Amino acid sequence: MIPDTGGTAQDWEAEDDPIVLSDDEDDPIVLSDDEDDQKLSHIPVNNAICEFISLLDEDDEQGTPAPPCTSSSPAPPQHTGSKRNSEPQPPDAFVTSCNLISDLAKKLGPTACRVKFGDTVELSPQVPEPFQPGDFLRVVKIVENLSTGQVVLRGLVFRRNKYLAPMLSRTLNETHLVVTIDAEDPRPYHVQGLEEIPLAYAIRKRRLVVTNRAFPELSWRGDEALCYADHRKYIYENEVLVCRNVFANIYGKDERARKRTRPWQGLLRFILPGEADDVGGILTGLKGEDVGLSNEDPDVVAANWPLPQGPNNARQYSFADGFQGAGGASQAAEMAGLKVKYGFDHNIKACRTATSNFPRARIYRCEASDFPPPGFDPHVDILHLSPPCQPFSWANTRPNEAKNEKNTDAILALGKIIRAVKPRLVTMEEVDSLARKTNHSLWFGTLLGIIIDEGYSVRWAIHTVRDYGVSQPRKRLALIAARPSVPLPEMPAPTHGPPGSGLLPYVSVRTAIGGIPRDDPHHNPQSARRVDKAPYNPDKPFDKTIVCSNSEAYHWSGRKFTNRELAGIQGFPPTFQFVGCATDVETQIGNAVPPPYFKNIFMECIKTLRKVDGEQGHTGGRVGGGSDAHSAASRLLPIHQSAAAHRSITGEPLRVGSSTRFQCSTMSGASAREAIMIDEKDNDSGDERVVIDLG
């Protein structure tokens, strides 16, 4: 007889259902994640992932709040000022065991009723916040009121992966550990992340395994007697549960006191060897070791990852910039001491800007789906990706469906790129609304799921760039992902703040646009359009966000900003060169990663890699890359078999004289576009500036 756990048929039937990923109900994209159930069907979107999406705050400038999440999971309890999971005070006391009081547990007998440290219990479908129906609790402490006999279970919460789809595959009986912690709490995550629930909500004991082994090891799938199609309900209610991931909500300083439903930081990573049950790990509920939340474990070895070659002393780490645009992230990388090897983008004007500032890097003009080209080794230490953000932007009030579809397709190409590059670390920068607006929740989950599927753990945070040396209140979503052999780098602490913070002062508008040469081609204040706007104090940070069309941004003297001034407010040095007409340049500036902001993230990445490699000191790369770059026309070459073969042999792009014109064949046999070629050399290095066209 199959025991009744109190769940409904819908619970187990929905465990492996595909999800619909679309903004258009008439044309959904159906994703099916379970290898045991590949049937595709159009079903309503699972909104449980909305639990992890922040709604608008009382301090936001965007105005209209987002609609409330339809998830059945309520917000976490507000911070009360006391430390969570502290020692019980009389008459409460820790006890070593207790008996379940549910009718189901009593029917199963005395052994099934007895609960002690390390046991896992299934919770009722009717649970209080912050639990989800059918969660599991691994008991770490049992607290009894010695006066009343009431018992509270304190433990680690495990949740079925369907609640995190599409971050994690909706696979039958696969679970993840959920913790909510405070960044400033020094206690280990598995201590401060414990949750409490009255004993009455625990309905039965379950068998749960925490492991760092790959799916499907240790799951019920090893039992040949179980047929998925015939025993799905039984498996759901009785068979072993497996946990392979940790999901963390992380509150920053004073963040719980604000009116956010969710924190602005999070983490999703794989279980570490030291946490696994088969070695008596820290998540068994039986041990008390202090292990950090980052995926650092000296025993982690990934045989398929390329390892750094040569001496490590003062090694300069390599960097690549995907969806490079003008090169804001590349500028940040050089400021941090990284070596920019290559970048790619689909916009030719942006590619030409990149070649003007990074002459020693290969710049490819291509769509994300076409990268990398044949014969090119794309491996670098750090890969940065900033896929187009327009579909998720607050400013996207009149969506262009065709353009949005093209931009979201770029996200779906990220897995292929990461798989080809195999970087040690991946960084990303996106609009904050991707992680904060509920109607983007499935795309955010898809992005994280792509990263996890490639074997990387990931953390994310929403930052205000003003706190990192940029003179504007722009909010950005930053992600850092690490492969198994590398710990997850920490997010950087703010470097700038208000008076009395002990930090550097915020960068004022006057400082941000200072030092512009009089002969700068993008700076002609005399011809700037006058505006009838009130003056403001230029010795404070700018109060607007720099975007692609800056109708609200103006100089304190009553005129529009020049493009060079906009670039300064975005964090570019005066020496950074831009290519294109005024509209092109303004768009490049508005789309760019603010360099001073992301420099701090890259420095955290370097710190982590040096720790792993046993290095000391700083890199030998020059700081402030781009300062020696001169304005130059880019060189556009088509990619073809001959060029690919030449690069694979020599490691260098094929050089073609400016007078040469030719037709060539692509790998598919289609005729390539004729290239525009301007023969111009870098005035300092003698290297040719080359944009390699994969179009």
C-alpha cells in the first residue's frame, strides 16, 4: 500500500512537466528538462520561481511598482534585530530526539515516528512562511519547551527542483538546499541558515542524500524494478531524494529593514565534497565544521578543464569580452590588470571602437551563435558576457518583438560559447530589471540554468554603480560564475560612499567630466543644444542614469552634454576613443559597462585566481588600458577557410593589403561578403587593427 503523504495528484504529476518560456502565449517555447520525460506539452508557467525575484522598493526611481508575484510562497519574515537560530532560553532547551505526531507517522510504526539529529522529515502541504508545500527538513536541532512539551524542529530546508525551474532541471525527486543568510553574520551558512517549524508540520520521515556526484548517481534510477511511467506517484512519495545544489538568498547590510520582498544577492552552486553525506559532511546535521558558502574545496579537481601553463609568478590572466560593444568591460579588465585577448559583437561601429582601444586584441564581428569561428582556440581565464539587455530594460516601454526575439536568442547561445571557451571564471553584466521584474523571472532563471548546465556555480548581486566610482545612480545586475576547480569570488564591497562612511567620496559630475582635451572630436560645448532646465550642483554625483538616448541629461550650465561628457559620467577615461557618428557614439556609451564599476569585480576575480594558483602580488599588466590608443579606421576582413587555417597554424589573423579584393567561400559554401579594407597600422605598436567579420 502506498502511503498517503497529504499531497495531491497535481504535486507529483507536475514534478517533471516542461515549462513554457515565452512572453507570447500563442507562440511558446517549451523546455523539457527531465531525460525520463521528453513529452512536450503546453502548460501554464510555473510561477514558483517568482519567490526569488525582487519587487520594486521604496527607494526606486522607476515609479510604478511591479505586479505582485503569483507564487504561493510568501515573503520571508522581517528582520527583528535578534540573531536567528540562537541558543534557546529557559524553559526551552535542546533535546536529542522526539516523536512525530502526524497520523501518517503513527500508522507507519514507532521507528518511523522517532526523529533525531540528521533525520529528514517531509513537511505538510499546508506550511507557514517561508516554506513551500512539501518541503523537507533535515533536523539539526530539536527544541522543546520543558513547561508545555511543545517541540520545534530546527534544520536545513531542502526543496524540489521544480520550484527553481528553469534554474535547475525539473527532475523527479531531485532537490536543492535553500538557505537565507545575512552577509554580515559571521556564522557559517549552515548555522545561520537553519529554519524552525513546529513539530506538527512534519508528517513523515524521508530518505535524502546530499552528494556532489553527477546526476543520476545515487538516485532511484539505479533501481531496475522501478518503471518511471508505472511508478511515478510511488517514486514521488517514497523513493530516495537527492540534493546536488545549494541556493542562497543573501541579505546585505541593513537590507532586511527595507521594503524589499527579496534580497539583492543570491548564489546557486553545486554541493562540495566536504558537504556530501558519504563523507559525513557538514550537511548531515551531525557535524559543526565551519565551511563558507563559496564553492572552495581543495579536493575539487575537474579533469576536463584546461589548466594554466608555465610559471605562475606575476602571471597576467587572459580575458575575453563577449557582446563587447565599445569595450566598457574590456576597459575595466585592463584597468584591473587583465590581458584582453579578443572580443566579439554584431555591431560594426562598436567593433571599430574596440579595435581603436585594444589594438592587440582580435575583434570579431559576428552573432553570438556564430562564435567561435573554426580553427580558433578561444580559451581564456576570464570570459565576460553582456548579452543585449533591451528586452529586459525598464526603458523598453514599446517592445520591438522581432528585435527582442533576436536579443533573447543571444541568451540561449551562451551555453555553446561557455562550452567552447571553458573559462575558469565567467562574468556578466545586465540590467537589474532582469532579476527584479516578475515578468522576466523565467528568462533570469533560464540564464542561470544555462550556466549551471555547463558545470559552473554562480552568484549574483544588484549594485548601484555610484558606490564603485561612477557618477550616476545606475543599478546593474552582476554575475560571477566559477567552474568546479575555482572558488566563487566574492562580490566587491563598495569603494565610495557618503560623508562619514569611511569610504572614498562619491564621484561628482564635475570630476567625472574633468580633463577633457579641448580638441576632442566628441566634445564641442559651444555647439551643444541649449535646454531650459534648472541648474544643479555639479559637485555632487549625477542624479540621472546614462542611457542610449539621454533626453533628460544636461549640463548644469543649461546645455546638453557632449558625448565625451556622457562617456566621462559612464566612467570612461578621456583617452578612450569612439568611432561612428554622434548617434552611434551615444548609443555605444549608453550600452557600455561602466569601467570603474566592473574593474572592482575583475579585481575580486584576480584575487581568487591568485589564491588558487598560489600567486602573490599584482599582475604585471599596464593599468588604464587604452590610454595609448590613437584614433584609427578599423580593418574589416571576412572569415573564410583560408583565414581560419592560417590562424590555426600561425596563431595570427591573415593579413590582407588594402588594395586586395577577393571573393571567398564560407564553410557552408555560401559566398562571403566583400570586405571594406583600410590599411592602417597602430602608431605605437606597429600592429594592424583588424575587425574579423564572421557575417
